[in-house]
Amino acid sequence: MTFFSNFKKKPKPEVIPTDSVKAIADGILFEDAFFLKWGSDIEDEKKYTKKEYRADRLIYHWGERSILNGLNLYFKTICWNHKQHGDTRSFESIDFVSEESEVEVIFENTKEHLIGIFGEPKLEEDVKQGDIALEWKVKAVKTSLNLFHKERKKVHFEIGWWV
């Protein structure tokens, strides 16, 4: 230990938010587990439950988690190879997809939960197809909820950091 080592700045401990709604501008607070900051390297702390390799992407599974004051769904993050730079896998979004028979119930429950938090969404509706797209924006974070009626009914929920 040298004389000058006493003057080095000590790293500040990371402050983990306790309110997942307020934290959304900075990252996702998985309420039952941990906080993940937007733009951080997913591989740094390896908090995912499973990693799935595909030819054009890597899929990180977070498992069934609670976010945004109790919204409990199975989340994952897709890192497309053509969008990532080098070996870094940047945390830019989480999403949930379901094609189960209960998609309309999942859609309605998720919609009501999000309206209670963010207020009324921007709405786009394709009357011909029956598709519904809802969107909320908080700073550089976009939250979207979609209901598709093409070959099979599908619900897609995504929160993403778009910088």
C-alpha cells in the first residue's frame, strides 16, 4: 500500500431501486430478484436463468419474474447478432410472448395493470385483422403490448430502452 492509494476514489456502492415504476427509466427491477440497468452487459453478472443459442441471435431467459408493482410474466431478452457490437451483449429490452388459449385474458390483465401505472396508452387498431397495439413512453423507454389475431392468437409485451 502506497501513500497515494489513500487518495484514490473508492467506487460507490450500486444503489438498487426499490420502486420498479420509478426505476423504469434506468432499468428493470425484477422485484423478486435483482435490478438490471439499461445498456449493461448481460454477461457481466449472469443473472439470467438460461441462455439459448440460435443462428442469428442469443436468447436470455429471465424466468417468471415480477416487475412494475406485481406484473408477473415469463421474460426473456433477445440479442440479435447483427445489432450487437463485439462480444458485449447489451441489455436493451425484455419481452413476453404467449400463444396459449388464454391470450385475450393475459392481454386484458396486462393492459389494465399498465394503464394503472402509466395511464392511457397510444392505441393503434387494425379493424380488418382485429390486431391491437398499445404503447406507452417514459423518457427513452417504450412499453408496448400487442394482441395479434393472424393464424393463431398471440400476445406480445415488450419494454425496451431505445437510445
